[in-house]
Amino acid sequence: MTEGHLPEHFQPTTADQPLTFVCHPGVPCFTECCRELDLALSPYDVLRLKQRLQISSTRFLEQYVLIEQDEQQNLPTCYLTMVDDGRASCVFLCKTGCSVYADRPGSCRGYPVGRGASQTRTSLPEETLVLIREPHCQGFAESSDTQTVATYLHSQGMEAYNQKNDLLLPLLQHCRIQSGQFRPSRHQCHQFILALYDLDQFRLDMTAGHIALQRPLQPGHLRGLAGDDEELLLLGVHWLLQEFFRE
């Protein structure tokens, strides 16, 4: 990714780049970044949020998610719904800020740093970082302790989000997808949402024998079927690789 291909207000950065940024209720623009945005949710975002709200993944999708797909996208994208208040505010925004702050989505958690990852031949993904300097954001003018992009992301608890999101790379960046050779059917799009976003229904379907992994289940898979959502998410990736690419 080069600077010329980045959206407006985005600039390349690195993990060791110094960063002066603070966000708190005293900043004049507090919660402005929670309005008028298209907030795409990762499967791990949905996992954390439905656990936080203590509802099923099916109910979460029905109540809080818009699923969209256009000709430019190979697979569906899940967006968090916004409130029709004239400013398209986040559904979880309240007077004091974010009502789900401890389990807020990764893109909110890492702001104003954005992260992309791509598969490599090694076990570690190649990471790309960008700094988002939107005109409304005044957090850059706040004084803060000396920090780098990496220490800032660590302070926001991004490690778990990055790790879980990177587990999806073998599926999302599969060579057949990257080459344009794979176009999912409507049924495969349904499978994608089921296995990655509707984990509770995926667990029910798997334990009832309606769907199955064609290889022996590993201990982690069994823990997922027994109730561990994070392990179940990895099982979902393996099942989709089987269903999409016969791997």
C-alpha cells in the first residue's frame, strides 16, 4: 500500500513511530468519531459484543447488524447499525460515551491507528499501519506521555483483536479469492455469515449433525462445541475452507 492509494486523511505509519494522542471526555470532539460512519464488524467484534450484551449471536445480528454485499466484494460485510437521530450515531453511544467500551469493536479501539494484515510464507502476517487524522479529531492536540504507535495500540488492548482477526487470513486471502477465481454462491454467503458471525447457531447446527467437518475434530474444536466461542470461531474458519475450497 502506497501513500498515493490511501484515502483522504490517512497516512502511512510504523509501529515505532512517535504518537501524541489522547481521547477522553474532556476533549472537545469527544464521541464525534462515533457518528456518521460505516463501521464494519469483524467476527471477533461480534463475538465480544454479543457476550457483553449476554444475548445470542442470532439476536445480535437481527438487532444490531446490517449485512451488505456489492459487486466489488467477494463476501458479505457486516455493519453495525446506526441510530436514526439525524447524525447516524452509533447504537451503543450514550451521554457518557461508549456503553460497551470494554468490548468496543477493534476499529474503534485502535483509532486513530488503522491496521491491515496480509499472509506471508512465515507464520507471522505482514502488518500495515496507517494514521487517521480527520479534521474533527482534536485528540492529537492533547498532551500525553511519550508513546509510540505500538505502545498506544497495546494500551488499547489490540493484541487479542489482531490475533483473532489474523486467524481469518487463510480464508479471506485464499489464493482463489485473491486471483478472482472464486465467486461465492448465495448459499456460500449464508455459510460465511453462519460460521463466522452467528456462532451460536453454528454450534447448534454442528452438534446436531446438520453440518460437519470432514476431518477429525481437534481438542480446540471440541472446546468450541462445548461453549468456547473463540475456539468455535477457528472451527468455523476450517469448516469454510472445506466448504469453499475442499481443503
